[in-house]
Amino acid sequence: MWFLLALGLPFVGAVTVTGIYLNKEVVVAAAWVAFAVAGAILFDPLVGVIAMAGGFLLAAYPTVLQDLGVLTINNLLGLVLALALVAYVLSSRDLSFLLVRQVLILAAIGGLILLSTAHSAAIFPAMRPSHSLGVQEKLLDRTPDMLHDFFARLIFLIFICAFVRRGRDVKGLFMTFVLVLFLAVPSALLNWWQGTLAHGFRAMASVTAGANANRLAMICLMQVGCWWCWLKLRPTAARWAVAGAVIGGAFVVVLATGSRSSLVGCGMLAVLLQTGPRRFRATPFQVGLAALGGLVAVLTVVPPEAWQRAMTFSSDVSVETTVAERGAASSLELREDTIRIGLTMIRDHPLLGVGLGKYRDVSRQIYLDTHFRPPHNSVIWAASEGGLLVLGGYLLLFAFTWRELMTILRLAHRDPSIVHLAASLRIVFYLYCAFSLLADLWLNPITYVLVGVIICFRRYLEGLPAAAPARVRGGRLALAMAR
């Protein structure tokens, strides 16, 4: 590490002298910032992993932050982390992070995706790239971008497995996950306050994945679960004030998204809270109070059109009366049509699919779909673009991750200080799996951070000694567990 810093300092000094001579002080400042960041990462790679996680989550969906260079910063972080990883391997001879089952499965999925991409050129020789109908006329074929995203995030997962090992590392990464995604809540509330609403009545955020209503609802429900578990760990007055404000704001945003998925998610969150560890459950009075608060919000502040849309579950446009209801019915009809097209693609190309990032182009040019919308369903996306083998790989990935989550819940008593993280992870993972059927999530950075946290959390708990048995009255033994 010190050798790399010793080489870097003269280089930055040379850049400083040259930059000042050429009146390029901005370049000089950038070089010193980059050197400081590199030094911090080489001293403790966890700094780079957490910064990289924050950058990925902030740019999880096309938002204004992508224009500010967040992903470019992540490229710099990735380069420095790669140097730190090489130094770690040379000093420790440890390559165990490459043998993590989820890493191996994602590497196999990546190989299948490359085969699928090459295969698509052979099965659609006459297909040419086309543009969307929007003002920007973006290309519908997103193969290069999605290939880059897949392998960049796989490398990011490798960094997590290599450098996140201690309890405080796991806690820091998970808190980064929660706090960065939390930014979607005040962003949506601010946009709502300023009148910036999707279609004039649906809440939306300008950061993280919150620009999409379904993802915003998922993020808000995750926030409710995580902050509730944090509150129940030590329910002091200060925590009640902080968590109450966060949970209340997130819950109101969920109702204002106008998403049908949000209502399903609310029901699922209630079930998850009441079936989790006993110390993190809500009392009947608290559940009733939350329901009453939601009713008051719907009657007073939630845009009526958003609530009407959320309550529309029929795709028959003719039976709906309001503009919001007709729009919701039309959206359902288009979603059903998109799923039908996706199932047809899977039937026609079951083994390798139509190629990563080509769903919309193939839908438009081959299947003559006039709307050519994305699938909005992770299962349909994986099976149609990558084939059934890719779908099987993802299902295996989440099966292994679920088993590790069960191990975390079983061993959480070994470290009482982070037992609430285990309860939070359970809620987040199940909500994520449910919303995967309602949105394209499997290539989202949320997936990689969540899987990485579960891997490292399980590994950390398994490395702790088992809880010592404590003798209680009557001579019987009981495990010293945090309740």
C-alpha cells in the first residue's frame, strides 16, 4: 500500500506543477482530490466500497445525478479498489471471495448473457437499431449499457465479498443502503410540495430508483420496515420522534405514488412485521393507529387521482369513469399485453432468449407491438432476454441468498448490537422478491448491495463463537439470546 502511495505522490506533484504552469488549476484540484480518495481507499478499502455503493444506488435509475458524474466517480473508485484487491491477494494469498456461490452463479449468468447476445445477431439478422418516440429519441437497443452494468456490478459484488468482513463493516454497508435509498423520501415530498408530480398527480423522486412509481413505493416500504426495527431495538423518546417522522413521511409517499403495487406491498409489510421476531412486532393498537393515519392522509393530502389509480384493478377502460381510473385501466391492459409478448418470446426462444437489452426492439420490429414497453417484470425480463437458463440461474441465486438469510436469523443472537439488522434484512429481502414480479429489478444496484450484505452478514455471524449457555433457576440451561 505504502509503495503505491509513494509512487502516486510524485505523480500528483508533477501534475500540480504542470497544471499551475498551464493555468489548469481545476485539473490540479481534481488530481489532489483523487489522490486523497485513493489514499483513503488504500488505507481502508471499506471506504471505497461504501462510497461505490452510495454512487451506484444514487444512479440506480436515469436521474439528474447521472449527469453529475456519479458513475464516472465509481469508475475511479473501482480502479483504486482493484489495486487494493491485487495488493490484498498478493499479501494474503486469499481468493475465497471468488468462490462465493453467488459470485460464481452471477459469473455463469454473465457467460450465458454473452452467448445470448451473440445468438441474437444470428436469429435477427435483418433487425436494425430503432429509436423511441420520445423527445430525446433514445435507442431502444440497450445491449452495450446493460452488459456494462451487469459486469461492473458483478465486480462491485466481488469487492464487497473481499473487503466487508467485520461486524462494523456489515453495519456500515447496510446503513449506507438504507440512508442512500431514504433520500428518495424527502426528494418525493419536496417534489410534491413544489407540484412536480408524474402525470400531474403521482409522487416521484429525483434521486435513486425513486423516479419510477413502483420502485419508489418499494423503497418507502423498505424504509418503514428498517426504521421500525431500528426503533424497536431501543424505543427511546428520541428514536420515537425520528422514526415516527421518517415512517410517517415514507407511508404518505407510498399512498401518493398511485401504484397498485404499493397497496399490495402495504399488506405484505404488515404481514412481515407481525410474523417476524417478537421484539420487532407491532401491537394491535399500533397497527390500528397506522391504518387510521393512512385513512386521514388519503382523505386530506393524497391526490384523489393517485388513490383512484391505486384502487383500479380492472383493465376494462369502458367501465371506468374518471381520467385516473381510465389511465390505470389502460396501464393494466398494456402491462397484460407486454407480458403476453414476453411469454411469446420465451416460447419462441426458450434457451438463449432474444438478447440482453433487446426486448423493446424485438417487441417492436419482430412482434409488431405498437407500444413496445419494457417487461416491468424481472422473471419475464430474465427469461425473454436471456433464456430459461438465465432465469434458472437467477432463481438459484436467490434460493442460496434466502438460505443465507435464514442462517442470519438463526445466528443473530450472537451479536445483539446488530440483531435489528437481521430483522430489517428479512423485511427488505421479501419486499424485494415481491416487487421483482412488478418491476425490472434484477439488474438494479439494489440487488447487488442486498445480496452482498446478506453474504457478508452470514459470514460474520458464522465466525462468532456460539452463545454460551446460561444456568437459570431450576438447573435448566438456556441460550443467552437477545430478545
